[in-house]
Amino acid sequence: MLRLWAQARPVAGRLWPALRPTAAAVRGKATKIDEVVRHANKWTLEEPAPARPAELDTVPEDWRADSRLPQWKRQQYAVKEKIGGQAWSPRKKLSPDAIQGIRAFKKQFPEYTAGDLAAYFHVSPEAMRRILKSNWTPRTAAESQKVQERWRRRGERIVDRWTREGRPGFKQ
């Protein structure tokens, strides 16, 4: 085993490449170190999966001047530019009941835009767009209970934090 690690060279910027067992090593089910060393010839070096091309994550500098871009692409570039390559994590999160109510309201009154609803609920238009675009609902009653329990615990954590920080309206 140690010999395998010593012989491995850096691959694609990583210090140690991924060692994966071949089918023969898996069938042998070697569990102890000496068994692994005995079956060392059954291990192979595996190249890491190719990374996502960088050009998919970058925003062209002149995208605002390009009038031929479709509206959806302009929106996508604007969001990528705004969040700066970070993962989507809105500052304000709405409860599952509020999200369900928003979807029902939008179905009943389609003339309201995502921007109008975002202003009313004090969230960003991008967050409202994502809420309206998604259609996830709990499949079972048990899953629904888990969601409600998570939301209840989240509320308790927020109240505890605000109490510790001494926010107005919360006593220590």
C-alpha cells in the first residue's frame, strides 16, 4: 500500500490521484492492510473526471452591448455577474407555506410579475423567479412532517441567536 502511494505522481494539479479498486480487487474483498498489499496489482490509477469548462462559468464582458442575445441569456449573465460565481444562497428564506401560497396566488392572478411579488414579500426578484419556477412539493406525509420540523428548528435557532445578540424585542 505504501509503495503504491510512493509511486503515485501528481495528476491534474492534485497531489495524489484517486486509487480505485478493479473488479478483481472488489471481488476479493480485501479488508486488511496486508491483504491490500497482497492484492496491490489489482489496483489501478484512475484519472479524475474532467472539470467543467471555465467558459461555461464566465460572463462575456460585452454581453450588455450584444442586442442579439435572447432575454433568458441576458438574465442568466446578469445573475452570474451579480452573485460573482458564488452558489445561490438568498439572505431571506420564505417558509414552505409562504412558498405554496405564492405559487397559488400566481396561478390565480398571472398578471402580477415576479418583481411585484418580490417587492411585496421583501425578497429579491431572482429569489421570487426561482420560487415560481420550482415545483417541488413533499411526496409523502412523512416528508412533509420533516420539512415542517426543520423549519420549526430553524425558527428556534434564529430566535436564540437574536436573543444572544440582544436584538430589540428579544429578552436575554
